[in-house]
Amino acid sequence: MNKHKLIPSLNGLRAISILLVIFGHYGILNDTLRKFYPLQILENGSLGVNVFFAISGFLITTLLIEEEKKTGTISLKSFYKRRTLRIFPAYYFMLLVYFILQRYNLIFLSGNSWLTALTYTKYFNHSLDIYSEHLWSLSVEEHFYLCWPFIFYYFPSRKTFVLLFFIILVPFLRIFGNVRGIPYFEIDSITIFQRADSLLLGCLLALHYDKFCLFFNKLFKSIKFPLLFIFLMLTLIQYLAVALQLTKWHFYFTVPLLGPSGTITILLILMLIVYSINCTGWWYTFLNSRIMDYIGRLSYSLYLWQQIIIFGSLKFVPERPYSLLVIFLVANVSYYFIERPFLALKNKYNNPPLQKSLQECPAQ
């Protein structure tokens, strides 16, 4: 693989992630198709969110590693300038549109809902309204961005230890939150306390990519169809999560390890990332095709706007399937008129372009 290329396939994986979220909200399967269990993965928005989280942890950490290699250190100031220019403009533009819609009585967000939306703390009261409910996941990412670069900078020799500590801790928090019946708005399954391990395992993948690659490569060589294996395993553990829901195993096995947010699921996501970056053949071609790259680039704007268009019941938004076209239309406006100008400005604070310096790992 050309070492001067950007890391391949990540935009394609982002595209799959946002499509899972949209399909999950949209409900693309009818009752008959939904009975065929493997197809239910197409509506698994929670799985899509965790793919996003793992990619974010992996890519952010890879960028920090590249910066450290080139300059001997990392600039926290530049990091937060880049994150601000990447996240804030499209986000607050959406909230501005929400404010205008509320002024005309087309939607309503309470004062508490506005407060958590404006301050990236939405996961503490995400269920107050349907229009901003989805912003919980961005709150999780923003809080991750607040913590991880400082750990990377101030504890350079302890990064792996810190990651492993919290990766092991989070499943126990999931058990504790469910068994102890903690009030819904404290550390439920939507908060960073129960979702951080997907981001942190992505970080661990970046820090020890060669070791992960070596391990997964041995596994891929022993499996005739690695992609089919990953898909079947994801399907199987989702089925087990449902099957065990009413048993004594639910709290102590299903909650921490299975389901869309379980540790085993996240490890399979890491396997998918490694395979997607390094595989050859139709899957690599598909993920890096123009259409998947296009959807991946739009993924942030698609994420921001799909909620109000699918659930907003706005009189001027047509019924589906046309509402799907409206989602892409609005996302294009957001991307080309809001995101891209600020992305160009963000490049002023960028490191030298990220190169594909990760060890190649033939996956077949």
C-alpha cells in the first residue's frame, strides 16, 4: 500500500455508521423482513454510533502519534483549535436553525434542553425532546476530546495503562448502573461513563496497531471469509443479547459484554477497522468508492440533521421516502456552506498531512 496515502476505508466505514443510524431511526425494514434476524443489523443505530466512536478514538490518536513523531511533542492549543473549527460551526448553525424554528412555534425545546445542547452535556437529559436527543453521542465525543489529549501529553509513558484501566472499568460501570438501579439521568447507557470504552479501544488500536494487526492477521488467515465471520459474530451476539435479556445472565454478561455497546462487540469493530484498512478485493473497493467516500464526508452533517427531519413532523418536510432525499439535501447545504469553509480554516492549525504510516497487514 502506498505510504503516502491517507488511511483508506475510514470514510466508507463512517458512511456505513451513519446509514445504520438513519436506517435505525427511519425503520427501513417491514415486519416480515424484521423477523429475519440477520437483517436487523441494518437498523442497529447503536452499533453505528459505536463504530463512529471507535473510528474517532483511532483517528484522533493516530493524528497525535503522527504529530509527536514529527515535532517531538503535541500542541494542545492547536488540537483544540482544530476540534473547535471542525465541530462547532455546523453544530451551532443547526442550533441557530432550531432557535428560529422554535420562534415560529414549529418545534419546542425546554430551557434545560437548550442548556445541555449548548454546553455539550446532552447525555444528562437527552430524552427531554426528540429534536436534540441524538446530540448525546456528540457530548460523549466532546468530553473524550477534553480528556484524552491531556493524558497523551502529560502521561506519555502511562497512556496504555490509563486506557486499559478505564477499558476494564467501563463494563463494571455498565453492570453497576443496571444492577443498582441508578437514576436514569446519572450514568445510564447513553453517558460517557458507559460508552467510553468504544473510544478508548480505538485509541488503544492506534497506539498498538502493529500488535493488533499481527493478531488479527493470524485470525484472518485461519478464516476463509473474514468479513462474513465478523458479520455473523455481530449478528450472533446481538441475538444472544436479546435471548439472555430475561435471564440471570443479562446484568452480568449481556450488559457489559454483548449488545451494541458491549466489549466483545467493540473488539469486533476493531477487527472490522483493521480488515477494512488492509483488505483487498470488493470490500476495499466498495468502502473507497466515490459514493461511500461522499456519504462519509457528509456523515457529520447527516448526523446533525437526520433527527429533526425524520422525527420533527415539520409540515414542510415530505413523507418518506422523500424525507431521505431532504436529509441529504440539507446535509449538503450544511457541508458545503458551513463545514467546508471552516475546514479550510482548520488546515492552518493542521499537522503535516496524515500519511498511512501504519504497518501494512495483509488481511487475506
